[in-house]
Amino acid sequence: MSVKIEPTHIGEHLAGREFVYLITNSNERSHVVALRPVMLNDTARFSNTGRTPLANVAANSSVTLTWPPCDLSQSHEHAKYSLIADGVATVDGDELLVTITNAVFHRPA
């Protein structure tokens, strides 16, 4: 089951979510890295991503962000759901900016 989230409201749902998996693709294979973004509305800014995500985004700007379920300190309605978002990434110097285009809470099966 999935619950849609407005991209501009993602920041409201990140309490208790320590990091996000940034998934990039080079058109040959995927690359996953765990990071802590700075959020501003529907945009996630990533520093210290490493070379592979920067190179992948140069080849393919479509990315996926996956926040695991919240830590045990959270008990809100969607605490046990992962938060999954698709976005379009751009390289800004040595940082990545991801504009989120759609997002959902996804519960474990």
C-alpha cells in the first residue's frame, strides 16, 4: 500500500529518518549511497556524494530517494513506512540538487 505525499511537504515527514538512500543510474547499472540531505521545500541538496553519483547524474538525471522507516522514537501514523521519492538531479559544483517530482509512503509487505 502506498500513500501519496506532495513533494513540497516531504520535509514535514523526515523526523526520525536519519538518512536517505540516493539511487542514481549510469544507464548501465545503479549506484546506491546513504546520505543526509539538506531539504528546502521539494529540493534535496547533497554534499560529499562521491564521484559516482556525480558522474551518473551527468549521464542520467533521473534519481530515486528512499528514506527507511523512522527510528523507534517516532510513533506517528507513517513511522513504519519507507518514504520513496523520484526526482530530477542536477550537478552544482561538487553537490547534487534533486528536485522531487513525486513521493509516496510505502509500507512493508
